[in-house]
Amino acid sequence: AAMALGVQRLATQYDRCVSGGVHQLQGQATIVANKYKSFCNKTVELRRRKAQLQLMVRQRELSDLRSLERTLIPTKPRDFTCTLEGNLYRLSNTTNLWWDCYARLDARRKVLLFTSAQSEPATAASKAVALSKYVLVHEVQEAYAKRAAAFEIMPLQPELPVIMLAADGTMTSRKWVCALQQAIDDDDDDATTPPQPTPAADASFSFSPPPMPRHTGADEQGSYAASILSAATAPTTFKPIVEKIEQFVDYSTA
């Protein structure tokens, strides 16, 4: 009877301990689940706000680019100096189709104009490209562009669109690539060349020769004797004076 009572008491304590531990673990699991759910909701909200902000930045950049391109279309023919012109094919970002056009480049103003035909003037351009917003022009493989002699103009900002163009041949394409890249890289001399400091303004530009090496006593005596010997043997104008001095100096007593 005593053993049965002890076993029952141990069973009751064990049941109480297990139920208490399980309830505690269930409570902690609920807390962890709530925290994880809150973290997921906060992460999703942050990602949504980041995407919305990126969309707003992209829309603003595109709006500024369109405004700039509209102002780059000349109102008078004399405002546009054509550096290079020719027939090109432009890939539409909307339809993903190639459309033929006539391109004119003004390297000084960094403007690339597109018209429907060669007969149309620069003032009737349907699109203008501000090369100041772009950084690189390079050729594209035919397998990627699905067209031969293709090249693209890469923007400075990732929000801006990439312009894909193609020419009639590889040499024409490379000529356009070189001309566009040179127009992008060329800047005013005042903007690219930094002012050179003058020696008066910067003391670090003052050149001072390195100090002469120090000689030991034996080296100084040897150099002094060599200088006396060379001066005595050299046919100089002071040779009569040296001979006169030798008559009065007795070297044997030295």
C-alpha cells in the first residue's frame, strides 16, 4: 500500500512537471511565432516601400530625361552642327522590334537625333538622345541582339533605358561606336583639366638637389692631393706662378 501510494505520488508530480513544461514551451513557441510573423510583415513592408521608392526615382529620372531630350531638339537648323549622319536601326523598348531611322550626331552638344527619313530636317526629329546621361558605347554580339552589326549605349543611372542600335555593316557600326564614345568622353578643357599649382603657391614644387655625400679623412686627403697634382700638371695660366713658388719651398724639410 505504501509503495502504491509512492508510485501514485511520483506519477502525479511527473504529470505536473510534464504538463507545466509543455505549457511553457507552447507559450514560448507562440511568442516566437508572433515575433517571426511581425518580422516577416515588417520585411515585406520595407521591401514594398523600397520598390515604391525605386519606382518613383525611375519615373522622376525618366521624366527629367524626356524633358531634357525635348529641349535638345533644335528649333533652328543653324543650332545643330552635324558631325556624323547615316541610316541606322533602332530597337523599340515597347514593341521589341527594329525600326529604321536616320541618325544625326552633334558631338559638340552631345546630342543624337533620330528622324524618319534623310529628307527630314533636324528640327523635325522624333527623338533626341542626351549623350551626357550615358557613359559607354560598345558592340553587341549578334546572338544577343538578334541582329548583325548591333551596338548599345549604356546609361549612367540604372533607371534610364538602354538604347540599342544597329548599322548596315560592321565597319559602319564601329564608326558610330567610336564617334559616340568620343562625343561622350569629350568635355570642356576647363572641366577636365585641373588647375596646375605654381611653385610659388606650393612649396612642395621647389626642387632642392640632394646633399653631397660625406667623405672620410682618407678620401679628403686623396682628393686634395689629386687636385693639387692635376693643377700642377695642367697647362694653365698659373703655371709660372707655381714654378716660382716651388723655388722658395724646400719639400725635403717638410
